[in-house]
Amino acid sequence: MGYGGITLIKQILHQFSPSERKIADYIINHPEEVIHMTAKEVGEATQSSSAGVVRLSKAMGLSGWQELKILIASESKEPESVEYREVSKGESVGDIISKISNNTYSILEQTKKLVDEKKCEQVIRLMHEAKRIHFYGIGASYVVALDAMQKWTKINKDSTSLSDTHLLSSVISNADKNDLLFAISFSGETKEVTRLAEIAKNKGIQVISLTKFSKNPLSKMADVSLYSTSTEEPIFRTAATISRISQMLVMDILFFSYVSTYYHDSIKAIDNSRTIVREFKDSL
């Protein structure tokens, strides 16, 4: 698992109950201390209980406090990433260059910690075995879906990416269990995406989800759920930038891992594609 303990806590901080939030805040503010503490000691320090600490750990999808401590310890050894900041009124181009660069670095670092290697390997296998892959997202997520479709098409994998929900509904309704739906939604709550995932599941089609790290309908429904980073919704919707960069990174990781795993066939397809494109350009 590539998740960092503090990163995990921050990603779903808003979902915790008040008592869990108190424990979570203590862990975030005392990462070096808590890795040497028992669940009982953390409970006493936060005026809660060892059971509360364990519940917090399990709410994050972990086996218990010991596993969370291991993740916190591994993350504390890494350099702290730059905090994501909003753009403010009247900033110079130089300030924007610096801020956007730092923001992008922060997004990539957070996303890297949320990438689960074993899940990626599972997804790569499912994508290889699928007769056809349907990438689907709305808004900024559609940009990611379209880019993914173009990538897999270049390596001769039959793929679709349709922006028309009604048309894709028809495609999914006529698909079979050998197809694969790759559903992309930052919130994991987009009604069109979750409905299509539901249709696919009812047809026996396996579903891969890519959402922010949270408890959401789409990730719960998916056969394999992948996560990108998440932030609070900013005033000017720069979160669309955050989601796009984060989701693109996950897709790039999957794509290059796929090419590496099925190297010979992938490279052959890429070379064939380049040859055809070059011949087409030369003929103009």
C-alpha cells in the first residue's frame, strides 16, 4: 500500500465524527510522538478511548491502530510537501508561476501516496483481459477519460470515451461481461457516472473507479477502486485543476505500467501507429 498515514487522515478529515476528529487532529499535530504510543495512550491524550482510536483506524480502511502507526512512521521520514494554496487577486505572473508550480508538486506528491500498487496491478490485468474498455467521466473528468482512451487506442486496445451520457448508456446496455467500465468522478457522487456504473454492474460488467479518497457511492460500487487526492472546494473551482492533474497522474501510472507489463505487443502497436501517422502526413 502506497498510502501515507497523515495523508490518509487529511483526505477524509471532514468525514470523521467530532470524537474521531479530535483524535485525528491530535495525530496530525503529533506524528512523531504517536508512532511510539499505544492506542490506549492516544485515547488518554485525546480524552477518548483505545476503542475510539481503533475505530478511527478502521474508518480509514485499515486493520487497526498498529497499521496506521506504520503508515504514519513511513510518511514522517519523507520531506513535507508544499501546501496547496489558492490564487489571490492582483498577483504578478511571477507569483502565479511559483504558486502553480508548487501547487502541482503538492498535488503530485499527495496523489503518489494514495496509489496502491496491488490495486494497480489488478486493474492492469483487468484492462488487458477486457474485450473493450469504456472510459467515462463528466466535465474535467471527461478530459481525463478522453486522454486515457487515446492512450489505450494507440496500443491497440479497443476503447471508447463518449461525452454523450445517453449514447454511452446504449453502448453499456448492449455490452457484455467481457467489457470493462472505467468510471472517473472526482467526488464519486456524480449521478450520471454512478448510474452508468450501476447499469454496468447489473450487466455483469466489471467497474473500475477513480475518485478522490473518500467514502463515496462510486468507489463502493466498483470492483476495484482507485483514488486521487482531494481538497476542499475552492472559490474559483481550481479544484477542477487539482482533480485533473491528480487523475492524469494515476492514468499515466496505469498506462506506462500496462506498457511495461505487455511490452512487446504495446511497443509494436505504438510503432505501427507512428508509421501510419507519418505516412499519412507525408501523403498530404
